[in-house]
Amino acid sequence: MLHLIPAQFAVRRSTPFFTPDNVPQALLSHHNTAAGVYGQLCVMAGSVTYYGFANEQSSEPERVITLHAGQFAVSPPQYWHRVELSPDARFNIHFWAEPAQAQGPLYQGRTG
């Protein structure tokens, strides 16, 4: 997941820290970031495995990346993915977008 966030983009929103006890179910299932929005996954403790899918209907991942404490990765706009956490995981997500894109959704879930 080596994607560069364009230089003119800014953090539009950051999530609180998530653990297995409070992670939103949407992050554990197929979802993607909205058009023009990059998601930066930052792991503070434990590990988070990122599964990337070719499209909304794919059930087999085309990418599997495990991030450990102190590591981060960037998910490009509109790329379908989900995460899986280790029991001691602690992470958050920064959503990057162009400053002019101040409104609108940051991600969407699977429709079927």
C-alpha cells in the first residue's frame, strides 16, 4: 500500500483510537473511502491486517498487509478494503482530502 497523498491535501478528520473493544463494525467489513479521500491507517500498538479487494463484489483479497506498532499505510480513494485486529491492537485513521472538499462522505459500506 505505497500510495502518496497529494501535497495539497489536508487532514479533514481523524478518528479516535480504536481497539478490538470499540472498533466500528464498518471497518471490519467491506468498505471504501469516498472519491478524492485517502485513508491513512496508523497503528499505535499490536497489529492491524489490511485486506484490499479489486472491487465491491470480491471476496478474495488482492492485497494483504500487516502493520505493526509504529507503522502506517495509505489506502487510496474508492479502494475496497477491511481490517482485522490483533487482541492488543490500537489504531486510528486520518482522512485526507483537498481543502476545497470540506463536505461530503468519507467512506461507504458494501451495498450487498
